[in-house]
Amino acid sequence: MFCGSQLGRVLVWLILAILPAAVLAQPFPSKTVRMILPFPPGGPTDLLGRTIAQKLSEQMGQQVLPDNRPGAGGNLGLELAAKSPPDGYTMVLTSSVIALAPALYAKLNYQQKDLAPISLIAEIRNVLLVHPSVPARSVKELITLARNNPDKLNYGSGGVGTTTHLTPELIMSITKTRMTHVPYKGSGLALIALVGGQVDVLIMAVPAAAEQVKAGKARGLLILSTERAPVMPQVPSAKEEGVEDYIVRLWYGILAPAGTPANLIGRLNAEIVKAIHSPDLRKRLVDGGVEPLTSTPEEFAKFIGSETPRYAMIVRDAKIPAQ
């Protein structure tokens, strides 16, 4: 028969023995999930990330909090995610910069293997924009203008290594023209600079550029895709203009820190796939010029593996020096 003190000790031991199992049995997620967005507010990564985070919050019963961490062409946010605890409570929404970075940077503070793919989420068409003061109303006129005025035109970008930087470099390599690069800490800031007349040319995601084109504050010359964009039906596609070799795909996906348990990766993948395929979110994305995509974690890992050497070839052919 236990005395009072013995019974108390037994109860403490039982609680301590049961507590870890109870903690482990907590439903996921049991607190806020952070979604790192490696670019400033206003750009396509930010707009896409906030849209998806809102839907995931509704589905999961916990807030998915967008966290803008711009810098180093998107690599700062990827590094931060790679070094975060692998507990399922940190995700990062990346653009194709994760496949571009190894070819563009002599030194990175993270590696692709430090991040665990969860799912592809979208591909977005880019548009070639010029400020209304630029006397070019077609891509061919722009190329002629650049060829006759070497280095006189400047182009903005969302940072070294982004598709907004790589695509103009590829076009200049193909057309043997020269323009001056003006990098910004995010494509949203570059768009502000174009509208304000600080830069002449910009490659921009269609959804982020649509309102400025509609308002006449920017002129769209070319949709960098084989098809026109529904929100900019007046702008011809690269296929129509015979310049499909100008296209650099702009895709997005979500990753977690390497080491995140497989069951949590699977849960996050299932929630993301459910969100992307929900009728309301899908319509919102399509209407905004975004092509929704999903994949398994394994498919996304394979996709990154195939895109990395392709981007390395583009960087090499465009003669972009290592940063």
C-alpha cells in the first residue's frame, strides 16, 4: 500500500513517462507555420506566396505566415530556410533561382541538398516591358534600338541570378546587343523603377505587370511564352514573333529544411496539392495569369535536378560571369 509521498512520486514518474508520447502525438500543425518569401513585397513570389498561405491557413486550422526575407537574388531566404529547424514549421517558396544559383554564384551559404522539395506550385508567364518613353512598339523595334545605341538603354531586374536578369542577358547574347543592367532587391522594386522612368526595359511576371500595362504606365512588347496571356491579350507571344529562343521559364515551388520528417513532408505536400486544386484558388491563379502546377516531392526533386544543368548552359552561353 502506497503512502501519500510514494503515491505522489509514482504519479510524477507516470506523468514524465507519458509526456513525451503526448507531445509527439500532438496534431500537426499545432502552431504557426512560417512561409519564407525570398523577395520583397509586390513581386510575383510575394503575391503568389500570400495567396497560397491564406488558403493553407484556412485548410490547416493554423496560420501560415508569409515572411519576406529578400536579398542576394533570393538566396538569402533559401539560406535561412536551409538553416531552420527541420520540424515542418518552416517552408520556403522559391522561384527557379534554386536551379540558377549554382551556376551564377562562386560561393553559396547553402546547397540544394540542404532543402527538401515538397511540391511544384506554379509556372508564370513573363512579359517584356518598356517604359512608355521608349520609342519601340515591338520586340524587333527594341532590338534595333538597342543595336543602334549600345549600352544606352538600361534594364532593371529583381537581382542577379533571377529570370528577370537572365532573360535579358540571353536575349542580348542572341541578338548581339548591349544594355546596362540595374539590379534591384526584388522584381517589385524593379517594376516601380520602370514605372518611374529610372529603367527603360524590364522582364516581369505577367500578374504583377498587368495593372501597370492596363494603366498605360508600362508597355508590353512580348509574352515570353508560346501563348499569349489572357490578362494581356494585346501582347504577342514569343512563338508568334518567331523568338521562342528568348524564353526562360519562370516556375515556383515550395521546399522545407532537409531532414524534415517524411511524414510531415507528405502532409505538407497533401495540403499544398489540395490548395492548388481547390476551384476558388485555381480560378484566382488562372485569372491572374498563373498556371497552377503540383507534383510529388520526388517529382519536384527530379525536376530541380533536370533544370539545374539547363540553366547552367544558359548562363554559360550568355557569358554571365560568376558573382
